[in-house]
Amino acid sequence: MSAYQHDNHFTLDEARALIPWLRETLTRIIGLFTRMADKGFDPIAGQWSPRGNGHSEGPPPDEYDELLELVAEVDGRGVLIKDFENGVVDFPHLLPDGEEVYLCWMMEEPTISFWHRIPDGFMGRVPLEEKDEDADSP
């Protein structure tokens, strides 16, 4: 059994190389997410939001299958989507001392410039340059 939460870890260069693909994919995901939410479907729960009577309104919208496929594609590459509305993702990464952390990126950012310890989450983000001058380690 591994001491890490994740089997695969990204170098900073590997994670940054995925940014153009992720930006395009997350744009599609956010669009689908928004359209479904506007229709009253909760893509996170995978069900219609309760209306006055608390019952669902039938099968998921057509966009739901496409959303699931795109999310599975991102997940299959080892990238963790943390926020579907703002396009926040984490990349598992190992520090030189072996500590498992996340490189953190938001769609509005030009590149990956932050990392955080796993329990600290997004609010614990630290600029890469403050931790280590090595370009491949936070």
C-alpha cells in the first residue's frame, strides 16, 4: 500500500504542458455545467433540483453524458477538478522531500503559479517562488 493518496504525480513542467488542453476542456465543462444548472439539473448530484413538490423531472438532460465523459477524461489524466464554476484544478505533486502536495491552477491564471498542502486546500495556496527556486519544485 502506497503512503501517498495518488499513484501518479506531475512535475511542474508536465502539469504546465496540460494547461492549453485543460483550458479548452474546462471551458466546455463549465458551459455544460451552467446550461444544466440553468435548466434546474444539479450536475454534481446527478439529479434534477427539487421543484415545489420535491420530485425529479425525469432523465438527465442530454448534456449530462458529455459532461461525464469530459470529467472522466480529465480524471483519467490524473488531474483533479476542484471547482466546476471557476475552473480550479489540482495536480498531485511530490516535493523533493517526498511530501505529497497539489500544484493548483485556475482558468483565469496564465500558468501554474501556486501550490498547497493537501489538507490546506485552495485557501492555503502559496506562490511557487516562495517555496523553492527550483523550477520543477514548489
